[in-house]
Amino acid sequence: MSTLGDSIPRPMIRRHVLLAVLGGVTIGSGLGVSAAAGGGYDSPGEVYAALHAQPPTPLTVAGGRLEVVFAEAAGLDRAPVLAWIRRSAVAVSTYFGRFPVKRVGILVVAEDGDRVGHATTFGLEGSAIRIHVGRSAGAAAFERDWVLVHEMVHLALPTVPRESLWLQEGNATYVEPIARAQAGQLDAATVWRWSLEGMPKGLPGPGDRGLDQTPSWGRTYWGGATFWLLADIAIDEASHGRRSLRDALRAINSRSGGNVADWPVDRVMATGDAAVGGDALQRLYAAQKDTPVSTDLPALFARLGVAEVDGRIVFDDSARLADFRRRLTGLAASPIA
């Protein structure tokens, strides 16, 4: 869930997630209520009511049906918004092999401004995303947006207990730029710039008690993202490049059905590990959930062959993990049209 749009530098993202599960009512089945007139759509009830208040504009991407509803849409050009939604769905589908859920309601709330605004992902009564869009937003705003892809990544994993929220937020923070890169929508240098600048914010500080017990912004987003990078590397090394975190996440998504499911963390980790034939996820989770682990990030990025020199991102293709790095942000799979 996002509370800040692309007007804020990406490493400063903040979110407060509501991903509760109260059943499996499908978006579009009808609640018999209307959207609150002029409401801010801040509550789940307002979001679901608005999604049911009018017929949606459907988009089909990689096996998923996206039901788009426009709220407060006067003055908003819908065509570029729909193209941006499709483009975001293509990025997520490229990474997961298909769209993460069979159906999602997307509530687009128009507001003043020229940027993509804050967003929230829900799993209350079926998968749903609410996102704010400036009426004056142009092609550049949609092309650089990361918020909607981040929210769509949230659709892929089941809901976990609140103390492990960092698993979900860290996963979306880690996967979003990689998915865009694999879909040909983002260059590798940008992906690694965000990691170089963001991951130090996720290191444990004084009084840290492990990722499950330290719900700060930095630990939740960038500490979580570092966890998933370490898991990706561990899976790659154990399988000699034959398996990746993406394989584990695809299995978790397939088995759970996405964010409308409610799973304990142990089940998430075990399912991912079973898919890649190892124990990397369970081992890393056990090591970091209740214990502060400070990753040597300079050494890690040196192994990846990534550095920032005079403001530019440079790559060392002789580095130990250079092949992994190239596979991660390259076209590891054919992009979905």
C-alpha cells in the first residue's frame, strides 16, 4: 500500500498496509451499495462500494481480468490511464509468468495535479487496488511511475501476520523494479541505483530486535528488500543458476491464489523452498526474524559488480555474481504483450 506518489524520491516511500481477509467475495459480484458521493475513498468500505457502483472497464492481461472503475473522473483522460494500467500489469505478469490474480478491481480516483498519487492494495472482499491520479498527469508521469507495479506485486503473495509485514512490503520493493526491467520498461542502472541508495536504510540500528520485532519504515521496506535479494542470491548459488527467487514466488502465488489468502509465514517460506529444492527462505527467515542481522552491503554490491562512481552506476562483469546480476535485470523471460 502506498501513501506517497512519484513526487517523492523512491527511497523515501512510506506505506500503511491494510491487507485483511474477511472472505472471498469476488469483485464485481455486487454489494447493492453506492459509492459515497464526493468521498475520499479512504476506507475499505468506500473502495468496494465504489467498485460496485458502476460497470467497470475491463482489461485482460496474461490470464487476469482487471476491472477498472473511475471515481471523481471529471477532466481525466481515460485512454492514457488505461494504457498505463495495462503496461503495469504486463511488467508484473512478465515476472510472475501470468497476472497474479484472476480478477482485481482497480479504483482510479482523479485529483488535482500532474502526478500519480498514493495507492492501497486490499484483499477484503476480493483483490482490489485504489490509486489516485492527477488530472494533468501526462505520458512522462505514467512512464516513470513505480507505484502501481508495486501495488500489483502485492496481489501475488498471501497475507501474513502483521509482525511480518516487512515480507510483503520488502517483496514489493524488491520485485517492482526487477519486473519492470525484465519487461523492458526500466534500465538495469536504475534498478541498482535504487538498491544502492535504499538498502542502507534497511540496516538494523540501536535497539533492533530483528525484522519481525522492529516495524520501522527502513526495516520494513529496505530491510525486507535486502532479505529478498539475499534469498535470490542463495537460491541462485545453491542451484548453480538453474533456479531463482522468481520460481519460488511463482509457486507461492500459484498455491495461495494471491492476496485474498491468509497464510502463516512458515507456510510461505516452505512453499517457496519446495519449489526450488532448498531451504534458503526458511533459513534466512529463522536467522533474521528475531535477531538483528547487519548485511555487509559494500561487500555484497562488490560481489554483484555494482558501484556508483561520480554519480554514475557502473558494472564490473568480472565480479563473482555478475552473471546473476545480468540474469536478474535482463530479459530472463519473454515479455508479455
